[in-house]
Amino acid sequence: MSATRVCSLSELEQDTALRVVVDGTAIAVVKDSEGEVHAIGDTCTHGDISLAEGFVEGETLECWAHGSAFSLLTGKPLNLPAYEPVPVFAVTIDGDDVLIDPAVTKDVN
Ligand code: FES
């Protein structure tokens, strides 16, 4: 499948995550303080919690339940209790449209 429009750039608030679902895949979309847009898997690998309900801190998204902070760049948790990474998705910006293909993950290793 090809990239799908998930939201507009202008509806993303800085340092806030937005949960979108594309083809059954839940994704947390974040515009960081530099204006860069990131997309990582929305489900915390420690529990069935939406990461988009957590807190953006710099280049991380922190799960509100037990505090694991996931890197927006690599998907890796930077602290316990989560230890498995979430996927990182490629984001395309086309004008004011934010496009994501859930089948295309970034190779971050
Ligand atoms: S459910 Fe996310 S850290 Fe526990």
C-alpha cells in the first residue's frame, strides 16, 4: 500500500502526540520542538497503553503508565520497565499533509 494522509501539519501541536490508525496500525505522530514530525508505534511494549496519551520530552515519548520513555528517532525505550522497541515509521510531508505508510518502517539500527 502507499502512504496515507493521516492529518494536516497545522493540526499537530508542538510537543504533543496524536494517535492515528492506518490500516489497523496504531501510530503516535509527534511534532517535536524543532518542528520535525516523527511517527512511532503507538502501543507501549510493556502494556496495552497508547503512547500518544503520554508526554513528549525532547526526542522522546514517555508512557504515562510506568514511565518508559521511547526514542522518537529509534523507537527504543530508554528506561525500564519496557525493553522492546516500537517501530519507527517514515513520514512524508506534502504541503500541509502528513503522510505515513504503515508498511514502511525506518531502519534505525
Ligand atoms: S505500560 Fe508503558 S511503561 Fe508500563
